[in-house]
Amino acid sequence: MSQMSIQPKDLVSEISEPFFWPLSIYIKKSGLNGIEDYLSSDKRLVKMFCTQLIFIYLHGITAVLGFLIIAYSIMK
């Protein structure tokens, strides 16, 4: 990092420049967070993994509920 000729914030701005509007803001924000906290990408990965696990759990609950509703409607 000390041998770079450009400042890290300027580098993040230039890297995010070619992307379209919503993605460029996301990349710039992630890059600026990465400058301050080197583990920010790992933290984001863990959050996304936990969110995925929660949705898988909710999917299982709704599937069981759906099967119960189907079974109840067949029995009637």
C-alpha cells in the first residue's frame, strides 16, 4: 500500500466509475469500507450466509405448512 502512486480512495472511485448507477455506488461503498476495515468483505459474506440459512429455514416451514394444507383439503 505504501508504494502505490494513487490514493486508495481515488483508486476506489476510478474502479467503480465504469459501472452503471446502482452497482457503481455499491462498489464504491464497499471499497471505502474495505479501506477502513480489511475484514468487511468477510463480514458481509457471513451476513449473507446467515441470511441464506434463515430463508432456507423459512422455506422449510412454509413447505411443511403447504403440505399440511394439502393434506387437510384432501381429507375433507
